[in-house]
Amino acid sequence: MKLKITIILLFISINAFSQNRLWTTGTARTIPKGDVELSMFYFSKYGLTQYFEIQSKPLWWIKYPNLNGKITWYYHKGQVHKNFLRSRDYLIGSIHGFNYPTWALRTTQRKGYLGGIIPPEAIIPSIFAFRNEILFTTIIKKQKTCYNSNFLLTLKLGHKIALKTSEATLPYFDNALYNRESAIYRNLSLYYAGIDLDGKLSYGLNYTVDLDFYSVGINTDHWSLEHKGLVYWKMGHRERVRVVVGYKLAYSNYTTIKGSISPFVDFTYMFHPRSNKHTQLFRNGVNKNRDIRDMFYKKEKKEKKEKKEKE
């Protein structure tokens, strides 16, 4: 029972987890239009357009309604230029999310999970939590003749807040990660900044590491420092199954100094609709030689092709 509620709280609190392409999670890139990624624990995704995806955890909707929208606002193709920004390929995107944790918290209280960590007399009103995040992603190692480009560096700035129908009297959690996330239920806001690095370890095996700093409220001495490390690879004949394993570390001084480590495992099944008009629903395979540059939309290439055809 203790393990069950730990898993519930883990997925309520983690909003930065969960590419043999490097993946899109934690970057300013969205998945391609029409693609579907069904994850067991992390956010499932659907590419509504080439620049907009919706995210949700369908299995958790009964106790934890949630929905995110991710948008790629701007893509810049690098040029030969002395100016650093003009010489880089980069994307600017944002994530806007909503969740309703009240039912999950009340279930924890009613069932007495974690040794009754939420006492029966605690007041849990309707809580509406919101997340807004800006992402800037660039390629560090560009493509050369003998090897593909590698390493995606992403900088992020974010804010989390919650609106309640009345005051909540939730206890403080011993786990640093849970306690930091629950701060928004106590009339506080979370402001955070972070850096993510995504790269290739070997053929078919990729990794992501990050470092985030959270300010619990504004003009406050309360903060949290967090880090995650994940490795992921694809499986199966058509490489439609992605397996992710890793960990999340947190160190916080919110209320008291405390640290925590949480394991992470996820399984994702990926659908890639065909781009042509044939009657088959999915592609027969994925081009394994695609460069990481394919993650950046080729709008400019398409425009050049159309211009050449007109001429």
C-alpha cells in the first residue's frame, strides 16, 4: 500500500520527466503532426499540428485530471555569422498545463496511505493547479561529414500556481520532491529555472540529464535543487516501443532541510502515421539514418523547393 501511494505522489509531482532520435520531452520541440506516443506512466502525446502537441496521462484521469499543451513558437536556422544566436539552430517553445489533484489527495486521506500522512481532519478543497514554462533549445554539436549532430541544450523558465475554493490544511511531506510541489497548495507560487542536456550514448541508446532550481514563493529563502538522469532506447522490429529508466534527486530547505531520491521507469508505444495517401495506417519503419537536425522543422527547405518549382 505504501508503494502504491508513493507512485501516485510521484506522478503528481513530476512534470519534467519523461528520444533513437533524441526525444522531445524537456525541449522546445513537439512531436510530428499525427504522431501518437502512449506512455504507461509519463505524459502520452498527440501531435495535433507540426508545431502543437497535447499531453495527458489518461490512466490517471479518474483520480488526477490533467492536460498540457506544448507549442513551438519560433524556429531559427543557423547561418554563417559572427553573432552567436544568428549562427545557431534553435527553437523557442512553451508548455501550458493544468491538473486537478484534489481527488488523488482525498483518496490518500480516506485510505490512510503512507501511514495516514494526511490526517482525517485535514481540509482538502478543490485545487486547480497551473503550469507555464518557456523553453529555448539549440544544437551544440552540428552535423559534420562523418557523423551526425549531437547534444540538445535546453534552457527553461517556469512558474506554477494553484487556485483553491477555500484554505487547505495539508501537512508537510517528508519527501523533498513532494513537499516542494505541494507548496502551491499553500498560497505559494513556484518559480524555477533549469538546464537540460540530451545526447546519444551509442546507436539506439540516448540519455538526458538536467539541473533545476526552484524558488518556493518570491522574496523567500525557501528553495529546492533538483536533478534527474535518464537513459532510453527503442525496442522491437519496428522500434515502436521506448523504454526509459532513471532517477530523480531533490534537495530542499522548504520548512526543513531534506533530500530524496526517486526511481523512474516508463514504457511508451509510438504510432507514426504515413505521410502519403496510401491506405496503410502506419509506416513500415523509421529511417534510422535520420540526423538529429530532423527534429527541427524543415519549413525553410520546403519553401525553397516550392520556389524552385515555380521558377
